[in-house]
Amino acid sequence: MTKAIRIHAHGGPEVMHWEDVPTPEPGPGEALVRHAAVGLNYIDVYFRTGLYKSPLPATIGMEAAGTVIAVGPGVTAVTPGDRVAYASAPIGAYSTERTIAADRLVRLPDGISFATGAAMMLQGMTAQYLLRRTYRVKAGETILVHAAAGGVGLILCQWAKHLGVNVIGVVSTPDKAELARANGATHVLVGYSDLPAEIKRLTGGAMVPVVYDSVGKDTFMASIDCLAPLGMMVSYGNSSGPVGPIDIGLLAAKGSLFLTRPSLATYTAMRADLAATTADLFQVVLNGAVSIRVNQTFPLSAAADAHRALEARRTTGSTVLLP
């Protein structure tokens, strides 16, 4: 048998239960992975609450690192014994062992631990596509990053600094402001009070060419008002709730703006894109430009406590669940 966190109804952290489930057998194109560490991400909350739908009962989680222990017919991407990591649908990472499509797995370099691998895949690949593909930042630019002390935020701050980009970070507490500064943010704002006025002051009236906003409903309009003409609003998360319907005429009125709601699944749907994204990520981690901050660990069996901490904004950097 395998142990897993299972939900039988959508709701708060209390719906998560540590249960025995049959160990799956890998089918064609699949690998069986024994997890050494599981990543915690806000998307896990969306699946737990039902904002993102999945059949019940379900095991949530999209990111982990571990060892391949068996492969199904036709698998060539990995072999038993390989150290691997992934951040991919379908959900099921909150388990000691699981099967997953082998072409979604990437081999971990020797210099990256399982805990770091589990913490970096979803957040690190997200940072990669945001900075290098959704809006390709350029040296000398000033950008705005919400939740700058979170998992994605800290990686964005470090990577942007490595690329010669100035980051204005927004955080919720003074302690988080210090953390964002220590990880490369040029300026840090605490809270969202009159954010456009602060951005105008910090940029000398120029505003910013791009906003990376993972907060959603509470910050969307303020983020729009921080953009320079022809700027891009990148809404990539909903920690405060989903953004409601938007009148696209607003984009014209605010300066012929661009709006996108990207997802990692789209940017890594092709195996070649997954390989290129992770190669870029592994390079900046191995050369020291980006440090993955695993600031909290919880037993996988106590995933409910990890969710409570995440939703209460008591976490910084990355959180890992240990089977």
C-alpha cells in the first residue's frame, strides 16, 4: 500500500485525510515514482476548495521529486533509479508513491537535492516563462512583482536582478519586505495602499512595462493603473480570489494595454519546451544566480497544517512536504 492525502469533499484544510491507497502499477508511457519531497503551491488550495475542479475522492498536489522505481511499456525518457522531479497535471503528488506520464519527468542534476527539486519546479518554471517568454524582460527595465516574498516572488526577484532588471516588490509585512530586499528587489512596498501613486513616484512618472500579479481580485485594478502605455498585465494567480469579468475597452482607455492569464501547463505542454524551461532553471540555480529558499517543511501527513500556514500568509519562499 501507499500513503496519500485524500479529499472526499471540497472545503477547508480539514477535508484532507492521510489514508492508505493501493500502490499503482505503471501503464504504457508511465513511470512509478517514490517521492522524497513534495512541493506546496497555492494551486493545491484551488483544487482542495473546488475552485479548480477534479473528480472526488482525489489526491491533490502537482509537484514532487523522488526516484523512479518502475516504468511501463514504451518508456525511454527515464529508467529505474533515476533521480527525477516534476510539476505537472494530473494532480496526485501528495502521496508516497504515484504513477505519472514519463515524458513529464525531468532528471535532477546531481547538485540539486530532492527537497530543492520539489520546491523549485513549479515555482521556478513559472518564473522562467514569466520573465523569458510571457514578457521578455530587458536589462535596465523596472518591473512590478506582487507577493515578492512568496515562492515565485523570491525567484522572480533574484532572476530579474541577474538579468539586470529593477524589481519593485509588493509584500504584506515588514519582515517579508526585508526578505524581498535580501533577494534582489530594488524597492519594496508593504501593502496595497495607493499602489499606482507609489509606482509613479518610484519611476518618476514613467510607470512599469509589466506587472506580475499572483494575487488576483484584490490587486487587479491597481496593477492595471501601474502600467505604462502599451504595458502588459500578467495575471497568473488568484490568492485573493479570481478576477471578475473585464470590459476590454478598459485596456484601450488605460493606454492600449495587453492582458494575459498564462499557465505553466501551456508553456510546457511540448516535451521540448519542458526540457528548455528546466534547463534554463537548473542553470541559474546551479550557477548561484537563483537560490531556492525552502523556508518551511511539514510532514506530508500534516499537509492540512501547511495549507493553513499558506493561506494565512505565514509562509515565505518555498514549503516542502516530507513523506
